[in-house]
Amino acid sequence: MIGAELAAARAAGAPGWLAGLRRSSWETFESLPFPSPRDEDWRRTDIRRFELEGFRPLGDVDPAVIAAMLRQRDRAAPEAAVLVDGPVPLAVRDADTLLAQGVILSTLEEAATRHPELAQRALSAAGLDGSKFGSLWSAMWRGGVFVHVPAGVDALVPVWVLHPASGEGSAVFPTTVVQLEPRSSLTVIDAFASPAGSASLFSDASVALALGREARLDYVALQQWGDGVWHFARHRAVLQDAAHLRF
């Protein structure tokens, strides 16, 4: 169940700086009301039927969802490195080219421990918005995807990220953090999908993009959700001088 006990468990396994961020985010989430049509940013979006209590963290993902997403990648960009974000350890495929260039491909949780300065810098640059759903994501995300391109490196192949979800009542917290050092370049395809149909699922996603001076990023978001999915997402980017983002 999504609640204080799970939030505490998420914080307990994190390094100090991230644990503090998770705890403060949960406190912010609890202190805020859910958005309503009376709020300017939500006046065209009615979420009165949304009930968080009806959702639980995602367990196993239907392999058919991942297989369909991989077929899409194979048709569009078969050379792309693949990262699968889910409740299991991050799956990385076809990444030898990027790894040889010094590109870091890992979970955000792993980066928070092994590359804390990079992970903290990327999250700080993109910032957290302090919203109800943004705070919930910050307290609850698990795993996540972290991509770091060193200075002066033009990534030779794209990164294709899969965020699959399945199962009635499942909740997912997709996370993509991309950090490009000065004069580097990369293409990212961020794919979100669930089975077709009316199964009720909840997706609370955050994407943070941090571009150094003269860096270039092409970012593509693909959404193939079923009819019963509640999807809330934040895409935040920070660009240094002469950086270029095509979104």
C-alpha cells in the first residue's frame, strides 16, 4: 500500500542526502491537498475520481508488455541501447558502444550511491516542483534510470528507455534522469506503456534533463497507455549557455 510505512522504507535504504529528500518530500505530500479544478493548473483536468488508496506498488510486469516495447525499438532504432526501468534490477541491453565511450547507464538508486555528486547535481539542477504528485514521486520512486554523458562525447547510438506497467491497481513511479556534460550529445527515447484495455493503473513520472554548456539532447517521449491509466508527469530541463534541447 502507498503510505507512510512504504515512504519510510524507501528512505531507510537510501544514502543520507537522498533519505532526507525522500522524508521531506513525504511530509510535503501529506501537507498538501489533492489538486482540484479550482486550481489554475488543474482547471481543465478533473481528477475527482482518482483515489490513491486503490493503488499498490507494481509487482511483476507482464512480459508481453516489455516484448511489445522491444519490438517497437527493434523497428525504429535497432542499434539503440535499451534500459528497462521496473521493479526488478535495471536491465541493460546492447549498450557496449556507449559504455566504451564512458557513458554511465545505471539506476538512479545506484548512481545515488556510486556517483552521488553526479546524481545530486542532476536532480538539483532540474529541481523538484513541490507539488502534490511531484512530492509523492520523490518519496516513492524506486530504481529509475540515470544516464551521464562525459564532456565532449557524442553518443554514437541512442538510449531507449522502457517504463512498462501492468496489473489492475498497480502504481508505478517512472524516473529518467539525464545529465550531459559540456559539448556532449545524446538522443533519448523515453517509452511508457501498459496493456490495452480499461485496467486501472497509476503512473507518477518525473524526467530531469541537465545539459551543460554547448551540449545537445534530442528527447522523445512515447506514451502507449491503456484507457484506464492515470498518468501524471513532470518534465524539467536546465540548459547552460549555448546548450540545445529538442523535445
